[in-house]
Amino acid sequence: MILFLDIYPKVSTQLSTRGEILQDTPSIISLEGLNDNKTVRLKLRRFSPNPSGVGEPEVSELVREYQSLGRDILFFENGDFCQGTIQLAPYSESGAEFGFIYNYRRLRFVQLYNTDGN
């Protein structure tokens, strides 16, 4: 498996169902090789706007370590990936995430469905 170990700054933009921009959230994602690159640590730090509109942004962090990949995630040689729920079930949230590289930019599309399937 080829992984591009690096630090990637990005901005996630939340859109309404009509395509209107609701919120931009800057973030930094890093991929770090551990144990002679047999393990990969993914760290995502999101900088959400302060609800008061004043002061420092709120920072949330997600850390995951991978030694192998499940059937719910695929990586491609050029760095593209897709990840998502394998099975849809009634009354459960589900979704999919697609990541692409285009002209030296990383693009990401996330589609989420609530428990009503919307």
C-alpha cells in the first residue's frame, strides 16, 4: 500500500441542500508513519468558528491509527480514496466520503443520510 505521509491544510465547506455555503471550517490533516510505516496515524484538527463570533476558534481533534484497512475504505495509487457505510439499515445513519486530487488540490465530498434516509 502506498500512502502519502504528510501534513495537508484544508477547508471543509458545509453546504445547504440548495448549495448555499453555511460554514467554512479550516482544518489540518496529518498522516504519520509508525512502527517502520506498518502503522499509520491519521490526525485531523478542525478549527470551528467560536459560537460567540469573538475570540479563538474551537479546536476539535480526531486521531485514528490503521494497521490494516477494512472493506469500507479504498485507496487508489494517485491518492484518491473513498470511505463509507457498507450496508444501509433502517433507522441508522449512513454516508460516504470521497476524496480526489485535482491540479494539486485535494477535493472531498461527503454525503450523509439521517435515520429517515434523507
